Amino acid sequence: MAALKKTLAAIPAGGTRRVYGTAYFDGSRWWANLNGNLIDARWLNAVSPKQDGPIVVDLTDNGDGQSSALVIDGYSDQPHPSTGAVLAIGVTQLVMTGADGVTYTTDRFSGSYSVGDPVYVAWDAATPIVLGKLPGITPTPPTSPPVAATPVKQSGTAKGAATKSNTFWGPGGWGSWAGGGEQVYSGTWSGNTVTGAWFYGAAFTNLGGKTITEIRFRLPKRLGGVGSSGSANVHLYAHTSKSQPGGDVTRTVGPWDVTVTQSQGAHWITLPLTFADVLKAGGGISIAGDPYTGFDGRLVDPQSGRIEMDWTA
């Protein structure tokens, strides 16, 4: 928060300073990410945020030691075109060239079109929306022949932050081990066995018909002073719970073992594709088994356990 505090301190009482950041959705609400600080901001109704998309934020000193943040819009390096021409027609997508000469693909359109039709375009964040044909306008033909009207191959990346993280200890239940706080532990210590888990709700249940090509999992910082020193072989599983159950989670795929060095910081690892079906059904990630070790939970690191899955359809 040091850099942000300096920014706030530089604003005169009752004054406003404009800063730039990115939008971040944690699975339940949107935040303004300003230099790594997640700020609870107000949003103008016209703003349609996109995960990690650039935003403009007005910070106002209220004059009584308090401050407020207002997200006034997103932005891009160049303005979006308001017109274009259809290049190709797929089953669920259109390929169009904008008046700026850039080619765009979108699944947001209404009406039916033919190759070459001039169209009116609106924008939702960085996504074009084709609203209809523009009668009486002759589009400039593209420099290359129109693409054949074949189905457009769809692909993308589904991203989701954990809605909860926690540790299960049999005698005390969830959140009763080592002070709770949604920290995530695994292994046996002084005869007590614990397991950890991350939960994602319905974040990935819309991927049912899509093929997953890669799964990335953000393993948070390993807790220092927990268990033996040196590297630890951590065992990851896929579990079947959308939210925290009454007892321990049911682990159905795994283990997938990764080596984590002493006090290693947060980093991305690639999970096997065998985890995909469980995650698409609403499941999550668990760690279980020795050696005894622990990791930062969601309350310490909002991106603890974050998942990104590349898909095609």
C-alpha cells in the first residue's frame, strides 16, 4: 500500500487525482487493482469491466482523512471503430473488418448477414457487438478475398479465483487448525493429520462442451516455519465440492506431485488434463499427505489457488 498511500497523500483535501489500473474479479465482486492494491471502488453504470482490462480511476480526498475511488471508464490505446464490414460467417461467430482496418471476431450479433455487408458496431469492454446492417453504405473491399463462410474455430481462456480456501482437521473441522484464517495446510504434525482445499463455486461449469488444452494453477507462497525445512513434495488432487462441505472433500483425481522449495513464493504450475472434467463439474483443488507444510490462503493472497484453463470448441 506504500505507493498508493503516497498517491492519496498528494491529493489536496476535496481534490481528485486520476490514476490508471486494471479490473479484477475475485469470483464474487469487482475490484480496482492499482499498482497491486485491490481497491473497493464505485463504478459508473456505463463501465463494462473485463478481467485484467485497463481502467481509469478517480481518487478523491474527502477532506476528513477518508478517500473514495470511482472507476469512470475502461480505455484502449486506439479508439474502437463504430462501423465495419462482414468478412466471414460462422455458426456462432462473425469475422469482420473494422473501419480501422483491424480484423475482429465476435459471437455477439443480432440478425442475419452476408459477406461484405456493412455493419454498425458497439462495444462491451473490448468485445465488439454487431447491431445491424448499414443500408446505403458501400464498404471498402478488403485487400484480400473474403474468407470462405466456414465455421469459425472458437478458443479462449477461462479464469477463476478461489471463492474460499481452508484446512480440514478431523477433531475440529474446517478452519480450526493453526488459527484458521483460510490458510491451507497438508500432512501430519504431532499425530494430527490435516488436508487443505480451494473452492471455486460454478466458475468453470460453463465449459462442459469445450475441450481443455491446458490447466494452470497458482500455488501461493509456502509458509515459513511450518514443518521441516528444505524442499517439500506436495501432493495435489482434484476434489468434487463447489463449496466447503461439512466434512473433508472427496478427492477423485491425483495425486499430482510438485516440489516446492523452502518459503518459495507464489508461482504458476501446470496441472494434468485429467483434472479438467472434475473442475468443469464444479470441483476444486486439494492438497493432502505428508510432508507437513502450509500455504497462504485467499485472505492473505486474493489470487491464492487461481485457475486458468485454455479451451477450444
